[in-house]
Amino acid sequence: MFMKGILLVNLGSPRSTSVPDVREYLDEFLMDEKVIDYRWFFRALLVQGIILNTRPAKSAEAYKTVWTDEGSPLIVITQKIQKKLQKLVDVPVEIGMRYAQPSIEAGIQKLVDQGVTEIVLFPLYPQYAMSTTETVIEKAEEVRKKKFPGIKINYVQPFYNREIYTDCLAESIREKLPENFDALQFSYHGVPERHIYKTDPTNTCNLNDCCSRENNPSHQFCYRHQCFDVTNSVIKKLGLPKEKVMVTFQSRLGKDKWMEPYTDETLETIGKKGIKNLAIVCPAFVSDCLETLEEISVEGKHQFEHGGGENFHYIPCLNDEDRWIDVVKTLCEEKLNEFYFV
């Protein structure tokens, strides 16, 4: 007898805002070769020899600005998604985080303890990237082979181009857009440019015109293309002119070349170019987290106002909106049904 279950996987968060907990989290996160893709020795030299000696204290202060009475916003929101989804499906639903706790292994174990033998694992990332979807699947497979060899896992694929998702995102943005705005900025989490090439098995991506082509073999692996695809789909649904929309990339780390244009540099300059009323949304995330609540809502607002902007309006992520839960349900049920045919 086979029993099915769902595991929702998000990025993760420190256990608390203490410097030791933040250091532990950053160590696991940044030592992932899918995040910082240097050879182990050089990665350890950078992360454990430099970054972990300076960054944890600063990051701990940033986490304190967004931490709630319930805990980390990312984990709290993921738990809310889990609870709402559980009411809509008749199979067990658990959560796991790629980094820290509750881990992917702990989430699988909870499902197994309930008798589950076939799991739909949903990485909660709309676009595909080496440092998001790919590392989640790789970690889950490592755990499955080592600890749960008899379990089957079916993965929900990136859903950036699914109509049900872009409809959901567009309606959420429409409801939250201020009445008067000069520009709508789509700020996506950045990745180093070399990651785009590394995740392209077709060797057809050149980071120039291929993202704008209607069809290119690299599109299913190209994070940059998928970001632009989401943006174009949403602005069409919103009926916005392209000249009123911009795409930027945030959260770069180190001195390597990351995807451009950069969000922070853009925010610092657009006020002087006449954009006084700005709305900004972060569609690389489905749940609000440090990168949206502090980096954009706080730091980004300061950068915009310091650069001559006047009214800054951050549009929250989908979080646990009912329409988004319906999308999660649909995408999970598609994969649950596939178990019948394998």
C-alpha cells in the first residue's frame, strides 16, 4: 500500500538572532558549493576565514529588525502555507528548509513516520537556479539515498511560466499597487553570471540577446530569462507600458560579476532621473524574508530617498494569500497524480 505526502521546501533561517546562531546558519548556507561555487579549499578560505569573522554580527542586527514574536518571518510564513494547504488536501503536508532547521531530512522523516512512501517535494522558488532549485533537489536526493532508499520523490518543477502562477502574482500586485506611481521595479535575487553558464547544458546561453528570444534551448535552465519572462507576463496582465517597468537584481556578494543592473545602484540613482514615486516587488521570493523585509523595505527605501526619491512602496510577496495556496495545491496535485503512472 502506497501513501502519498507533500514536503514544502524553502531556503531556511537562523534559529535565532544571536550571533552564534547566525554564524552557524551562514556557514551551512555559504559553504554550499551551489551557492559559492569555488573549490572547497578556496570556499572555506573565503567563508570561514573571512566572511564568518565579520558578517554574522551585521546579519544578526539585520535579522533583529524583521524577527517576529513567532520567530523567523520566512519559517513562520512557510508554516502558514503548510497549514492552509493541509486543509485543502487529503495527504500529509510537512515543511523542510534547505539550510538549518527544520531540515529536509526532518521533513521527510515526519512524513515517513506517518506512513508516507511517495513524496511530492515542492521547492518554493518560481525560477530555476543552481543556488535554489538545483541545490534543494541535490540535497533531497542525497538524504533519500542515504536515509530513505525505499521512498519515491517527485519534484515540482520551476513554475515561473505557469499561467496560474503569473495570474496569481499579477492580481496580488494589482491589489497592492499605489494609485500614483512613476515606476514599478521588479527586483530579483541576483546570481553570479557564471552560474547561468554552469546551469546551461545546451551551451546556447550568452547572457545577451538569447533571453529575449521567443525560444532558446537554454530557457528552461536560465534564471535570467525566467526573471524577464515573469516580468513580461505580469506587466501584460497589468496592462502596464514597458517604459514604466524596470528589472534589477539584488543581494550580490563579493567582487564577482553578478547579473546587472543592480538593485541598490538603481535605487540610488533613479530619484535624480525623475522617478519620485516607486513601487517595488520581489518575485524571486514567494515568502517575505530578510532579503525583502530588510534589504528592500528598509535599506532599499533609504537608498531611494537618499538618491532623491520621495514615495517608496514595497509590495509584499504572495506569502499565505489564499490564491497562492490554490496555486500550490494545483501544482502539488499534478505531481501527486503522476505517481499513478510511474
